[in-house]
Amino acid sequence: MLLTLWVVFTTSFFLMRAVPGGPFDSDRKLDGEIKKNIERRYHLDEPLEMQYWRELRNYLRGDLGYPYKLQDHTVNGVIREGLPVSAALGLLALAFAMSLGLVAGITSATRRGSPADVMLMTLATIGIALPNFVVAGLAILCFVFLIPLFPAAGWGSFHQLVLPALCLGAPHAADVARITRTSMLDVFSQDHIRTARAKGLSRARVIWCHALPGALLPVVSYLGPATAYVLTGSLVIEQIFAIPGLGSHFVEAALQRDYTMALGCVMLYTVILSTMNLLVDLSYAVLDPRVELK
């Protein structure tokens, strides 16, 4: 993981500075002396190698630096404020995606070829195909204007969190449903399931105790990167519902060439993604008795 973080840090650092322009080129044209003073303040006047080693030393100390576009803020502070918001939204979205996706996938697999199977997989395909902003727009029309159950936007209460979490989790629920169905059908054809049925075990026990643990392996593999994605925020959902998470900082930092903010967001995503992939690997030993941790 440390090697991965160093490679991502180094690659991102040099790629950001290889893009034509700089963090202050998009603003109104500055006087030459003023621009030099600003660049000196952020050490942009130093050679690139010196900037790299300075940034790397700061990261090793846990100091992510100061964003160029947010005055009186640090990258650490921005992440500290935005990450809990995005994480709360993401965790609720994942809970919704897992509960709905697993139930739909198991139902579809156990009733293969039935109208319920066709209907559920059609809905899952539509859920994957529809962009987030379309799902959010339809949800606002239905549950804000036609049936006023939730507020249209805002942050601060669980009631305001439900609708954006449903919109963020809908595509993931569709993915989980399709993966679960495929995996369950594959497990149903294996020898230990035929043995369990031959012993006279009930249908529910065969599904929940024998088939589901093995079928969860592909789902858990999918959840690793999906969790990293939702925990670090969604620009579309956060913009539509006016949620002060990290999603907007990811995009704004890239558009404005804010090197320190963009690099901090990239490294945060890399840490979460690496951690989730590690937890996924460890969970294989719990779900599959054939896997041993050594």
C-alpha cells in the first residue's frame, strides 16, 4: 500500500504540472510582480524537483498543504469538514444498495425465467443505464412535488439525507442485483448445493446458509471500489441536493488547477480504495472456508 501511495503521489504530482497553464492563469491578468509574489508564497517559483521533495516531506508529516483557491483554509481542514458529510451520504446509499440489490438478486435467481425475474432484471438494467442526474430529477418530481415526502435540498437532518442517498445508491443497487443473480445461479450448480438438497434441507436453508455466502464473493469484490467512490462524494448528487461534501472539491480543484487540493483528494481516494480492497481480501476468508489467511 505504501508503494502504491508513493507511485500515485509521484505520478499525480508531475502530471498535474505537465498540463499547460497554472493555478493563477485563469484569473484576471495579474501584474508581473504580484504574480511572482503569489508564486513565491506557494513555492511555485522553485524548481520542480524541489517542489516535489517539499510536498513529499509535508505528506509524510501529515500536512497536505494549503489550497490555492480557498483562502484561510488547509487541505486537511477541507477534507475534515467534507469527508464526514460525504461518508454519511455514502454509507446510507450503500446500505440501501446492498439491501435492495441482494433481495432483488436472490429473488431473481431463485425464480429464474419467471415474470418477477424479467421485471427485476429489466429494472436493474434501467437503473444502470440512467445517469445520476436523471434519477435525481425523477426522484425530486415524485417525492418532492407530486408526493411531498422529502425536502428538495439541504443538509443537517436525516430526513434531508434520505432522497440523495436513494439517488446515489440506485445504480449500485442495480449492479449488486445483477451480480448477485449471476453468482447465485453459478453457486446453485455446484456439488455442495446438490448435496445439501439431497440431505433434505429446506429451500430457505439451502439459499441463505449454503448458497449465499459463496455467492457474496463477487458482490464483496464490487463493493471495494464502490465504497471508495461513494465515501469520497458524488459531484452530481451533492450539487443537485446542495450537500457540502467532498465531491465538488474533486472537480473544482482539477478545473482550477489547484495542485494541492487536487493532490489531497487523489491521495484520500487512493487510501480509501486501498483500504477497502484490503478488507475485501480479508473478508474472503470469512465467506469462503476454502480461503486461508497466511
